[in-house]
Amino acid sequence: MAGSVDATVEVFWKAYGMLKVSERAALAGRILRDRGLLEGVYDHFLIEQAKKVKGRAVSLNEYLARRRKRRA
């Protein structure tokens, strides 16, 4: 499974690298307008950053509950 994920990511990364600057800007604009995608990327970033912080482990359910409270 990891091999196919890595291969898919590599295809997308290479395709991104072949885009012209204007095409990259257009893609970035679409990502910024897609709230769900942007939130997913942001969540992934936060999770990767949290892995580097020492402290008490938090379950996914606890994290999501805290996140829902902050939004309310």
C-alpha cells in the first residue's frame, strides 16, 4: 500500500513541477478556495507539528472534540 501511495504522490509532485508559474498560481488559488481541502492540509500540518512536541498524547477523538468546541 505504501508503495502505491508513494508512486501516486510522486506523479502529482512531478506534474506540479512541470506547471508554469501562472498555472501554479491558478492551482494555489483553487486550493485556497476549496475550504475542505485547505482544512485537510492544515490539519495534516498541525498533526505533523504536534508529533514534534513532547507532552501528553491526545487521541483523534479528543482532538476532534476540542476542535468542534473551538468552532462553536
